[in-house]
Amino acid sequence: MARAVQSHGATTTPWHSAPGRSSFSVRAMIDELKGKLQAEVERLNHEINFVLPKEIERALAHGDLRENSEYKAALERQQFAQARLSHLRHRLSRLSGVSEKDIPRDCVGFGSRVTVQDAETRKLEIYAITLGEFIEGGETGDEVPVSIASPLGQALLNCTVGQSVTIDLPIGRRKLKVVALVTVHELAEGRPKTAKDGRRRAR
């Protein structure tokens, strides 16, 4: 069943999870991700407020700014750090709004590993549904991180195994069928690696 795709921000349909181990584990996973982002925020704050001002001051002491490569490099780094800091704060804000009870248990949602098959090429692809860069692909490189707010992420959101979606991408129109799904709840619980279609998970 194909459905229209919109490129606006991601929304989720509330799914109330039962209390127990997975709720705790998913919450712990989210808190760990928040901790990593907060650590980078603190590092960038220190760099912006203490390290870079000293580098800029030292570069200014060298005189002519028109040919001062150190000054230009420090300014560029400052601009990059400020942009990155703003990006991280936005991501932290979004991640803070994620609740395990709102993450679906039987369809694609935040943190899901979803295997799709291209209707034309018949090739399998594995995606990790993320909020930006929050969840990386697997160690083997088989999983491709896909932002939940991207057109592809929006197309797959709330899909179940066996469902197909048609999506227009810069590379052209694609029709993808969901052939296997592992939700973040299952990942948190460390269940045996058997996909919801009964086959072994493609890893």
C-alpha cells in the first residue's frame, strides 16, 4: 500500500508501552544519547568562550589581517563551532521530547532498524531511523542512518512489515517494501535476532 510523503517535521502516533524492562532500557538509551550530546555541547562552549578568543587575540597581535591566515582560520573555526553548538542544542531539545511510551512497538519509529526491498532492483537495504545523527549505523556498516524528519524517514514512519511506500527522491522515484523490522524496544531488550517476518535479521 503506497502512501503520500510529506517533508515536514516528524510526528508520531502515541503508542502506550507496557511497563517493564524495555521501558527502562529505552529510557536509558535515550539518556545515554543525551549525555553524549551534552558532553559535546560543553566542549564546544569551552572552545567558543575560552580557547578561540585566545587564538583570535594571538592572531590579531600579528598585525595585517588581510593576509593573516591564523586569524581567518580562527574565525572560520568559531563560526563552525557556533553553528554546531546551535545544531546540537536543537537536537537535544528534540531528543528531550522523545518518550518511550510514544515509540511504536509494532511499526517503524524512532530507533527502528528496518529492512526494505527495492521493487525495481530487488536489493535489500537496512536503515536505522534516527533523530539526526543520534543513532549510528551498525559496526559492519550494513545499516544506513536515516533521519526520521527526512523524506525517506517520513515515508517509512509507522510502516509495518509487508507494507510498501512510494517516494520521490533526488535520485528518482522509488518503491520500497518493508520486509523486516526491529523496533528500539526489541533492541533495548536484546531479544534474539529474529526479524518480525520470521526470518533472520539482515545484518
